[in-house]
Amino acid sequence: MTLEILTPEKKLFDGNIYGIQLPGIAGSFEILDRHAPIVAALGKGNIKVLKTKSDTVTYSIQSGFVEVLNNRTTVLVEGAKEN
């Protein structure tokens, strides 16, 4: 699955990943390879990018949206910083 994380200022991440954990407004959820199409709002919290099963990168965000379509995940966020 490919992932792109964008802020108004810059691109934070672009590449192939194993999965991603996101802070939805109603609770956290995870997206893995071949996930069904989805659009969801994100709340304040942490995005955990699983590059592999054991290699992760974490970003703190204030809010945003995620779209999954054709095994490509696009995350648009505000107030993001890498932890």
C-alpha cells in the first residue's frame, strides 16, 4: 500500500507501507493493505506509520482527513510534527 501525508506547508511522508494507525474523531482505527475505500475525519492525536511490521514513524496532528482508494492512502493534516 502507498501512503502520502500532506500538510499545508509540505509533504511529510510518501512511500510504501505495511499499515497506518489513525486518530479518528470517534476513536482510533487502522488501515492495512487492500483496505476498502473510505473517507474519514481525523481528530487530535498520533498517526503511527508502520513502514514494516517492526519499523514505525509517529506524527502528532491536530486534525485532518484520510482517503483510501485503490490501495493508496492520502492523509491531509494540520498541526503535524514528527515525534
